[in-house]
Amino acid sequence: MGVKSFSITDSVYEKYSTECKRLGLNMSKQIENFMKFQLEEEFALREEYIEKLAKIRKERFSPVADFEKHFEDSV
């Protein structure tokens, strides 16, 4: 495993480092866990969202000039 470098402001680094020390956590491991979560959850959700958008884009659309008038009976 190699050393990686990231640009993080000093104030954020110090605050996070202090909080990890206070809680007895390994800062590197916490950052790795965050990245894993992003990959597993957020990107999976994005893929699902992209698939839903693709389905929506294939649907037929009706142009609406004035939303208020078009939907006034719906309220």
C-alpha cells in the first residue's frame, strides 16, 4: 500500500485530527471508510438515478406554456 497525497486545508485537517484523537479513531482508516461508503452507496444511487432518468427521457412529453393554468384544477 503506497502513501497517497490530498490537498486539505490546515484547519479542516487539524479539526478532524483532533476529533479522531478524542474518539480514539485512526484518521486514515476513517477517510478510507468514508471513501468506501461513497463508492458503495452514493455511486450506486447515482447509477439507479441515471437509469430512472433514461426511462423518463424515453417517455412522451406534453409541452406546457403556463404551469399555473395547466395544473390549477389539480390543486
